[in-house]
Amino acid sequence: MSRRVSQSYLDPWIAPAVLPLYRWLRLPTRLPPEAIVGVGHLVAIAGAVGFAFSGSGAWGGVLAAGGVVGNHLCDMVDGTHARRTGQCRNGGELLDHFTDPLSFSYWMIGLGIACGRLELALVAVIFVYATAVLTNIRAKITGEFRLSRFGPTEFKALLATFGVAIAIITATAPTAAPLITLGLFVVICLAGVAQLVVGLVSAVRSVNASGTTPDTSEWDWRSTR
């Protein structure tokens, strides 16, 4: 299993709150951590619905922000619950990493619907999955699952703030909300593409410097006959 390393700006501030939050929740010992992942995914879908309807009223932005924050709360406690109850499973980790980019993709699509620009949503979904693939391939080669300084936590914080801002704008200046939403979404897309380029260059240098021995084996072609 890859060693987990976070260079996140926010994680050092948030991490100390994880154990107190977990104790306060008093989750049943028999509750499988995969159930927490599932709840977090459902909450993420609710957030995407909020983004999609954020132009219809302030409730949309509030739901969007709540969905993003709720998803992150689940993401913080699922691993803690697994370790504390002795339920760490490879399948659970796979499920966790599988649903993370899906959640971000839902939110990007919701924002695309909100401003009527699904082509931007497509761009955003591409960079979300490209970043996820890059992170996982780097982890396979180096044995280290590394999160960048502007990682999932920072992205979720930005999206939650975005949801609150949309709610305020929709409530106070509804006619300006679509244009402002579009402008902010364009900034998110440009920032995501820029981060992907920087991350790709960094990852290539990292795997060349500290990765495992390059695979020089030939493919084992097996006939289906």
C-alpha cells in the first residue's frame, strides 16, 4: 500500500479536528466504513443538484455548499472509522478513491448547468479525471500517494465558498448571478488546467528521480482459444 503524504495548505489545520469529530459522531462499531463512503457520495450528489439549481434561488447555493462540506466530513471520518474498528480493507480504499473524482465531476456538471455552459463542464471533468489518474499512477510508481498543496481539501473549500457566494448573489442581485457564476466557473477551469500542467511536470520529475525500477518486461500475450 502506498505511503500517504499530504502537502495541503489546509489539512494541517483541519486534521486535528478529525478525531474529536469522530468521537462526537459516536458511529456504531459495526458500521462498515464503506457505508460512510456511500453516504458521502449521496451528499455529493445533493450538492451537485444544488449547484445546478443555484440560479433558481438562494437555497441552491446553500445546498451546494452543504453537499460539498458534508462530503468532506464523510471523507475525513471514513478512514478513521476503518482504523479504529479494525475494518481496513483494500476494497474500501478502492471505493473511496473511485468515488472522489466522481463527486468532483458531479459538482462541475452542476456548475455547467447553472451557467448554461456544458462545454466548460466537460473541460472541468477532463481535468478532474486527468488529475486523479496522474495521482494514482504516480503513487504506483513511487509507492507514495501524494496530495499537492492545492489538493482536494482546498478545492472543496473553494467550491463550498463558491456555493455560499452564489446563494448571497442570487438573493441580493439575481440578475447578475448567471454572469458572475460563469466568470467564477471559468476561473476554476483555468486554475484546474494550470494545476494539471504543473502537476504533470512535477510528477514526471518525481518518478524519474525516485520511482521504482522501470518496467522493461514484455507483454504476456495469452490466446483466448
